[in-house]
Amino acid sequence: MPDLILVLGDQLSLSLSSLQHARRDADVVLMAEVADETTYVKHHKKKIAFVLSAMRHFAQLLREAGWQVDYVTLDDPDNGGSLAVEVERAWARHGCDAVSMTQAGEWRVHTALTEWAAQTGVLLNVLDDDRFVSSAAQFADWADGRKQLRMEYFYRDRRRQTGLLMDGGKPVGGAWNFDADNRKRAPSDLDPPPPPHFEPDSITRDVLDLVAARFGEHVGTLEPFWFGVTAEQAESAFARFVEQALPHFGDYQDAMLQHQRFLYHSVIALYLNAGLLDPLAVCREVEAAYHRGHTPINAAEGFIRQVIGWREYVRGIYWHFMPEYVTRNALGATRPLPDFYWTGDTDMACLESAITQTLEEGYAHHIQRLMLTGNFALLAGVDPHAVHEWYLAVYVDAYEWVELPNTLGMSQFGDGGLLGSKPYAASGNYINKMSDHCKHCRFDVKKKTGDGACPFNALYWDFLARNEATLAGNPRMAQMYRTWQKFTPDTQSAYRQSAAAFLAKLD
């Protein structure tokens, strides 16, 4: 009797543990496009198209490799609409003994399938996802007994574990972290290479037609669609990044330019998170680029830290603290998400640029997410769960395991400092320092209060005043609160009144 091997849309790896433990000549691989996974938030059209096309291409790859694949399309008239229903239908259809799968990346999916198995009595074998450097159990062991779960120390352990950029027991270059070298402001005439664009084939064109017909009311622009949808294309995109962009990636990692959407970023998170690229393999290629003199240490270390440090760390946080983590709201923020997050229609040039790019590309780099859209929502007191759902919906690389801790924890301080030692709050001065947005804005970044002043300025001090009882005891916030207390009552009042007037218009 065959086993049913369930492969999810973010598990598009031939090395997947469930496939490695399966019998190619006997078992049946199930892949299913279901309504529940496309609509639990209103995903960006490009995200739906990317996942469905990548799934269909992966199914084709499996068939060519000799696997029996049972593939259920979204427009199949018998499609039951959920993974649990489709697993049960396929299990009965093929007369299977058991169902095997690599552990789902998201708590929601894991819970739905394990509860289904418990209710039906079907044997469900859940295997570890060994495409990550650290398992959830290993993270739990690392976290056990620690008062603070700081990413930097987790990252150093992962460097020791993998040997990446290590010289014996010491870090190459004499330091673990070269982030201080990665904060250069980009000159306005910078001309970085664009990420490669891949022409949609017949499979992708069918998917684009399906998405256009079925998800027309979802957020975002569907075409031009230029993402790779196979491992071969993903590897090609990464190779081009290493050759053309990696040497400058570190220097301008935190920079923003009004008319440059990608700068020197790799734009490979969507491929990593769907399983089309292997995270350890890409890190080894970046390490090799450093050792052959192609790229400086700050770029190589910065890239590797994002992948085996931050990416692994937020996954550990997610599985260690779910399911209650998603409900955290340490600052008690309740404001609805402003409508312009869905349209880009705002006079704030930095937000207009980042959101318009997001709606058109399904992509923005980490500083645009953290210090523009995230920073504004934090300062304005937006409900962190609403912010979380927006990020999950609009970015092609967003899956809850990686997006939720980044958004609710790091960006919105909703977990009260579990992830970050202080809120990532900043006034217009930071945006002016790291970008050219303020040159294109009707608001004056140098003006602190009143009509025409950059809204980030008053909102920043209002945020500190509003949350003083919660944040004043934070050692990393002490200097800001000392500055606030030095302001005259009239100055404090002017900031609070300017913020209130802006938020009233926002509401």
C-alpha cells in the first residue's frame, strides 16, 4: 500500500525530508492549490501567482524524476478548498496506509493537519524540516535558561556550528559583526544592477490568467510578472547577485533612494522561503566570494548574518512562543491601519515610495519595511495585528513564521522587547540621513511642529510621551527620555498637539 506524501507550497525542495524518506516507486506525492491558502489574508496577486506557478513547475520536476504526483488545481471543480479536505480525498483515492509530510512552516497549517489526523484516526507522520540550520528543538535548547534571547548570541553559535567565516574558533576579520560599516547613504546617481527578470512560460501564463480572473480584488499589481519560478531560475538570480551586486551590498544595505527600488539587495528571500534555494548553500557561495577577494567582509558577513542569523532566529522565536505570540500587544496600540497602506495615496514621499513599490512589486527591502512603513505604524499607534496581516498579505516572501516575529516583534515592539532591546522608532531625521525621500516631499523634515512639518517628527515625541510608563525604564531609551524632559512644557505641548492634529486627519 502506498503512503501519501504531502508537499506544501513553501516546500519546493528535492531535498525535502518527506521525499527523502519516501519510496519513489510506490508512494504518491500530493500537491494541492486550495482556496484557504490563497485567501486567509488577501495575498498580493504576485504572491499567489508566484506560489502557484512554482508549485506547478515543481510538480513537473517531480514527475520527470519518476515520482507519481497527484496535483489538485485551484479551479478543479471537485477541489474541497482546504488542505485537510484534499489530503483526506487523496488518501481515500489512492488507498493509502499513512500520510507523511515535512513539518509545515506555519502554525495555522500544522494545527489544521494534525487536528484532522487526530479526528479521522489517519496516521500522520510529521518529519523535521532539515532545510534549516537549527531545528525548533535546538532553538528551545539554546533559549532554555536565558534571560534574554538576543539574536547576536544565537548568530554566533550558528557561525560556530556551520564554520561560516570562521578561522578556527575565531571569526574571520576579527569581529562577529560588521554592521557599523553597512550604513552608508547612497548617492543619488548610484546605478545598481537590476535583479534579473524571467519571461513567463506557458505554465506561468496559465497561472497569471487564473489569478487575474479569480483574485482581481486582491491587493497589488499582477503584471509585469518577472520572478523566477524554478530552482534553476532562482539559482541563476542568486548567481547574478553574487557577481554583480554583492560587493556593494554591505555598504548600502540600509540606504533608500526614491527611484531605485532594489539597490544592491539580492531579492532572493522569496526563493529561499519557498524552498527553491538552499540557505546554507547560498551562504557558502557568499563565503567563497569573500575568500577569493570578490567581495569585502562587511558585505559577506552582513548577508550571512541575515540568513543563518536573523532568518533562523525569527523562526526559532515563532515556534517557541506560538500560538499566543500572535496576540501580543505590549504597547496597547489600537489604531486601525491607515487606508493609504493599501493604495500608496499619501503626501509623505517616503511612505508613498515604499508602499507604491510594495503594491507594484510585492517587494521592499528590510529598511523600507522596518524604518518607513513599520516605523510610521509604530509611531501612530496602529494595532500590531493589523500591521502583521498587512505585511503577510503584501510581500511575496512573507510566510507567517518569518513575517510575524519581524513585524509584531521587531517592528512594532508588540512582544515588549523579547525580540528587540528597544522599539525601532525614529523621527524624520533618520529618513533624511538614510535616503533622498525628503527632497521629494511636500513636508519639511527640518520643521518640527505645525503645518508643513514632517509628521514623523511630532509623532516620534508623541510616541515617547504616550508610552513613557512602559518604556522609560528601558536603558536604551534613557537618553531620549532625558531629552524629552529637558523640553519646556510649551515645546512638549506643541509636539503633542501637532501629533494629535495629524492623527485626527489620519483617522
